[in-house]
Amino acid sequence: MILFCEECGTRHDIDENLFSDNRCQFTCHVCSEKLVVSLVDKAQGKTIEAAMQQDMDSAREISGKPLNVLVVDDSRMIRRVLSDIIESRGDKKVVGEAENGKEALSLLKTTEPDVITLDINMPVMDGLTTLKHIMINNPTPTIMISALTQEGAAETFDSLKYGAVDFLAKPKSVKGGDLASQQEEILRKIELVAAVQIESIRYLRRPIREKSKTLTDPSASSNVLTIGVSEGGYGALLNVIPRIKADAAAAYVAVMRQSPEHIDAFARYLDNCSELSVERAVEGTILANGTCYLAAAKEHVSIGFSGNRPCITRHPNNRNGGGEAIDQLMISAAEHLKDKASGIILTGTGSDGIKGLGEIIKTGGAAFVQDPRSCLFKETPTLATELYTVDNTVSDKQMAGAINAFIESITR
């Protein structure tokens, strides 16, 4: 049986007799962490996710109970506003309010919330420190609601890296139409966050690695893994890219449905916490081993050739029509690289990437799909698993381990 360490992504071949009820406490020889790891049955192509505790949607549907929410913010007014919003429809209940992280951790033991809303800038114990404690000791779906959690901000990426499922900016108005629109978004996000299985948000330490000490091969790559991600993409990629090993003969190209300026900031952040080099996708760039290239959907990047070397090309008018930027990337990879191309579908909505993944499978390439139960937005991964037989259907936490094992197997 194959085990993927959830801390560092290292593959381990383990005797299946070590497992009890599909669970195994295991010490990784690379990172020395004692972890609950996941067992992959190669014969069936299925993932037994030992750390996942329950499907929250099913449990709530059976019990008929409202969502319990713990509100954490140092402002009494904001706590009151959020509480009123959360309880406005009767299907959610505020089970506690805390004005700092220390108080929140104490309440967490007695209130057992389904979801936590968490501010960042608080006295006594700030939100990021609180989040680390939550994810280490009592993993609970958490949404950051703070003036600091703007899209593209380092604090936002930090909160996602430390285990938050999603983020929102703090309400800027407490009355009028603006509050009404914010109310709808807050309620929607709480419901989405509550439906993410708890394994997928457990905080895991990811040490920053010095790229000068890696074995990255800068030569042009023949193996290219294309990644498609839309809504919820920041958190998913933060759980995948930092865990991928850079010393393998592969390059990565990811298309995200975010604005180019926010992807600029995200690329810099990912580069600082990844063994891979992370760059923006630029026209004409030769795809190099040990490098991940990020592109916005509106940039419509494709895979082409410069001489006999795969490179990035751009088609702003999108030859496939519509907004199918992920499809365009994957179809071009399948066309030019055949079985040297792989496709990865992460969290998202809509069908962009479904056709492209099918083309990669058709030409003999490998397919990876994030387990919908671990997704903030489940629509696209669910559609992929319904349409195709995908051997690698794993959570975002386990995705890098599966990728590392795959690259190792094809480059031996």
C-alpha cells in the first residue's frame, strides 16, 4: 500500500497489516512528524481518507439542527452585526461571542461550533495565532472576516495557509443596501465553509525552504502538469504547490480565475513558501523543471513549442471561444505533449477544465481531481469525477503527495 505523508508529501510503501479500521499513526522518516496518513488502494484507484471525520452536509441533514457559529472579533458592534446577520434566517445559531483569541479558544471547548468567524487584529491573542491553535488542537471550519483580509493581501494568504477555509472583508457599513449585499455573501460563505470536511482544513506546518539548497533542474521540461482552479483557488493551491518537490523533471502551469494583479501578489507569496520556483506565466517562456507558472484566466495561456522545447503562448481572444481558459490550456497541452501532459482539477464552479481534462485522458495523460468533499466549491471536481474514471481523486492536502509519487514513477 502507498502512504502519502500529509506533512511533507513524501511517499511511503507500508504493509497494509499496519492499518486498523483504515487508520494508521505513522512517523515520516523525512519530516519526523507523527501523522494520521491516508491509504491509497492502487488496484481500485480509490482514496481512503483516514483523517476525515464526517460529512457535515449529511450529518446536518439527518439531525435537522441549525449551523452553530462562534463569532470572534474585538469590536462589540461588529460582533452584534455579525450575530444579527447569522441568525437572520433561523437556520444558523450564534453559540458564543469572543473578543480575543484566548477567549475564543476557551469557548471552543464548550460551544462546539460548526463554523468560526475570526478577526485578525485583536488584543491578547491575534487571529492568526488563534487560527494555528484551532487547527492544531481542535480543527474547525473557519472563515476570516477582517479589515485585513482583502484579496491579494499577505494576511489573507497567511490565514489560508494556516487553515482558514475562506475569507471576507469586514462589513464596511452597518445599515442600508450595502449591508444587505454583505449579509448575503456572509451567509453564503458560512454555508460553504461548513460543508468542507474537517480533514481538509487541518493546520500543517510548512517550513520555508531555501531554493539555493534544492536540486531543481532548470532545463526545459518534457513533463508538464496543467492545473485548473477557480473559486476557492488560493487555499487549494496553498495546500498543493508548497508540498511539491522541486527536484523532479516536471513543470507546472496553473490557470486561476482571479484578476492578474492579485495573481501577481499570490505568485510572490507562493514563491516564498515553496520549494518550487513560482513565476507569472509570460509569453514565450520555456517551461523549466521545478517551476510553477501562474496565469489569470483572462490571459488565455496555452502550451506551444519554441523549437523542440515546450513554452507558454498566449491567445487573448481564446480560440476555443467563451471563457474556457482552463480548457484551452489543457487541450493545448494534450495536443503538443500527448502522454507527457497531465491535468489537475481543483475546487471551482462551472465546467471550464472538464473538456480539457478529457482530452488529456484521451491522449494518455494522467488526471488528478480534488476530492469534492474537501472543496470549498464542489461543482467542477464533482462533474469531473462523474464524467471520467480518475485514479487520483484526493483531497488538496494529499494532492502533492500523489503528484510527487506520480512524477517519481515516470522519471525513474
